[in-house]
Amino acid sequence: MTALVLVELDGGQPADASLRALTLARSLGDVQAVVFGSAAPAIGGVTDVYLIEPSSLDGYAPVAWARTLAGLAAETDATVVLAAGTDRGNEVLAHLGAITGLPMAANCIAVTTGADGSHDLTRQRWAGLLLEDAILTVSSTRLPVALLTVATDAIAPDVPAGTSSATSLHVHKPALSEADLAVRATESPAGAGGASLATARVVVGGGRGVGGPDGFAPLEELAELLGGVVGVSRVVTSEGWRPHRQQVGQTGTKITPELYLACGISGAIQHIAGCAGAKHIIAINTDPGAPILSHADYAIIGDLHQVIPALVTALRDR
């Protein structure tokens, strides 16, 4: 069995979520990686790496990416195409399903293939609050491929570092039409670089209790001192205080940091669904009955406008 994996990049290296997808793919058979970028990073545990010719695409083009994967799946006789369950991974594989007429199963955490070619799946539903056992049967004779995305927080990445001498690098030029390139997105320099919310080891979260856009300056300073990034609750983005890309939650980004410091966040279930993967949660809140406190390892009952500056001062003194 051959698994074709879309590998997203973070700072030129495979993103953590893609490493998790590669780990699941390795349990299925030979793994071939597909990379859209200027250069192919070292990817362990794969037989082939397909670097999509940089001049073919400028920025993120979901339909073009899906069209490229469809061509490579047919060319390599892949039996399964996987991507991380990120915004991009889910979008590209949804387009791939529309192009090929194949079903897509999202947020898988375990896959086994039967003798008849069907796939027994375990996947997350309701933002990981429910696990579903399902059977995926691929009936297409033109391109009988299973399309799967892998949950970003349920599988520990276990991919060998570096490439081996057996890994082959191919520069692939896809056949694309103007229609495939009609929708494209490029990252501005201001949005590039640094740790991403999905992969950061430390996240400092802010909610309604921050008080407004200006109240995030101390959180930014604390995040910088801790080598982390700032995340926010849904109400913050609804108020227009911070951009949606910083939202943690069911309709935002699911995070898996070593430490999540939640400041002024009540802890609605949609937010908890996004931060439940954090190894340690510290909550700062004036309300001793806030729901997030029942999920926190430690809680500070106090005003974040006093607590955060004190933490910043203590860290700077050290």
C-alpha cells in the first residue's frame, strides 16, 4: 500500500500537524510526501518526496493543490491520500474529493485496511469530544483512493529525523488550468515567520477580561518572554480586537502546547475543545466559578491586569 501525504511547512520545516499525519501514514505502508515550497526539507520515514516546482504556483491555491494531488495519486498508484486536519489540509482534501468524486473522512486517529480494500477508521467528532468508528468503502474504479485527514492533537509525532539514502526527490510540474489558479492566497511579510499558534510550545490566551485591544500589550510581552504566542477566545475576534487566525477553539485553532496560560477567559465548551490538548493549563480569572477553572491544573483568582505585569517583572528579574 502506498500513502501519499500532503506535508505543510512551518518555517521551512514540516509542520507538527504534518508530522502526525506522516506517523499515521507510516502504519499503512510506503509513504510518499508532497511539498509545496521553494525547497524540500528533510523528511524521515518516506520513500519519495515530490517537490512541486516552485514556479508552478505562487502562494496557497487550494484547487490547484488538490488538482496536483489528484495527478500524483494516479501517477504513483496511491491507495490513500492523507493530510493534517488543519484548515488547509481539510480544504485541499475536500476539493480533491469534489474533483475525484471520492468521499473524505476527516480527523482520523486510527486506520486499518481490510482485505477487500475498505478502511476501518476511528475519527474525532464534535471537536474531539466523541470518537466514531466507521468503515470507508471506496467504490470508484477510476481512482480508488481513500481521502483522509489526521487529527492534529491525538497522535504523537514519531517520524525519523532526516532523509535516508533510499529517499528519492522528484521535482514535479503539475498540469494546471487558469481555473485551478483562480483562488490564491499569499502570506504578507507581517504574517510570516515566528511560531504558529498550532505548533507553539507556549500560548498566552486572552478573553473578554482583557478589556479591549490595548489590553493585549502585556500578554504580548509575556508571550515573548516565554517564547510563545498569543491566542484569543471567540468573543475577542467577534469584537474585532484581534484577528481570527489567533482564535483558539472549535471554530478556531486546536492547540497542543506544553503550557496554556488563559487570561480572562471564562471557558465556554467551544474554547475548551480547542485547548484541551494542552499539557498544562493555568487560568487567571476574577471569577472563582469560571468553567475554565475545572479544566486548569493551576488557577490564580485575581485581576489579570495586576497578575500579568507581576509575572513579567518576575521573569525579567530572573
